[in-house]
Amino acid sequence: MDGRPPFVVLDGVDGCGKSTQAARLVEALRGRGLEVEHLREPGGTPEGEALRALILGRDSELSAGVEALLFCAARRQLLERRVAPALERGAAVVCERFHPSTFAYQAAAGGLPEGPLLDLLHTWAGSPAPDRVLLLELPVPEAAARRGAATDRIEDRGLEFQEAVRRGLERYAELAPELAQRVDAAGSEDEVAGRVWAAVEDLLG
Ligand SMILES: Nc1ncnc2c1ncn2[C@@H]1O[C@H](COP(=O)(O)OP(=O)(O)O)[C@@H](O)[C@H]1O
Ligand SMILES: [Mg+2]
């Protein structure tokens, strides 16, 4: 990480607490005097928000392959337009969702082959790379209970699909052990925030 503030990703199934914990982490980093760019995927740029509406809109009919390409395009736009400039000016970056979600939704749960999908993401949306990827782990029924009703085309797919996503995130952690860190997302917001902080503290020097 060569001394600059960290680029941290929070990923996990719908409702596991990514947005809650991203906000807590941003607050904690700002409390340390850092400027922090808080991003969510897909989106974060006008073009990325347009892709988000296309990908998640209930009127869209997209295969897993098209979804993967659109997510990859939205991610590259975010990396070029938001992440790289933030890191260059010395800001930390906290991003909700990243490669693990694409891997889990479009490969593990969506049927695309793992290796080519990871190659796609690393080749075309590989830089700047996160310093750490936290996978917030919560059983799917608990996450669904936290989340409430589905609000988009992908959330509509139900608990069995979410379970395949959860297994896909575990698989991602196995394939990227140098980057991914599993964090137990059960318990109170404060408890989880403590675990998230413990998982990134060493990046702050
Ligand atoms: N540790 C927690 N315990 C109970 N409820 C939580 C916890 N963390 C988040 N929530 C609630 O669960 C719901 C989903 O959390 P959210 O952060 O939006 O998840 P995600 O962004 O992963 O979908 C929200 O209503 C949030 O307030
Ligand atoms: Mg969220």
C-alpha cells in the first residue's frame, strides 16, 4: 500500500450490513483525520448510475454474461473516475461491493466459469486494486430478515439464489486469501463495527 490511505471493499449478501458498516468505517476513518471517498457499486459515477439502473431495473432481461460485462464496465468507470483520483490526492476509499459480488452472483450463482470471469475482472477492472476486501458473513435467512422485501431485479431471485451467492463469496475468499478477509457479521452493529475496524487497522500504519 506504500504509505497511502487504504482502499477497502465491503462485500456480502444482501442485507448483511454492508451499507451500515461502510458508514461506520467511513466515520471511524474520518475520525482519524483522513479524507474518505465512500462509494457503492454499481454506480458512483453518472455513467455507472445509468448502468446500475439498466442492470437492476425490473424491465431488463440480461444473461449472466451481459450482467458480468456491464458490472465490469461500471467498475472500471468507478476506478478511473473516482477511486484513482481519490487515492492520488491522499484520500482513503471505502467501496460497497466489488469483484466478490460479480464472482458470486454471475459465476457461482449465475453459472459463468470462475477462471475466465476472474480474468475479466482483473484484466479490465484490476487497477487500482483494493488493499483489503472484507466479506461480511451472515446466514442468508438472517440477512433477509434484516433486509426486508426485495427492491430490485437481482434481489427478486429469492433465498436459494442468495444461498448460492453466499457460497460463492466463501469460494472467493478461498481463491483470494491474500486479499479477502472474512468477518462475522452477526451481532450488534457495534460488535460488527469492532470486527471491521480490527480487520483494517493494520493498513493505517
Ligand atoms: N448488526 C446489525 N444488527 C441488526 N440489524 C442490522 C445490523 N446491521 C445492519 N442492520 C440493519 O439491517 C438492514 C440491512 O443493512 P444494510 O447495511 O442496508 O445491509 P446491506 O447494505 O448489506 O444490504 C438495515 O435495516 C440495517 O439497519
Ligand atoms: Mg446496502
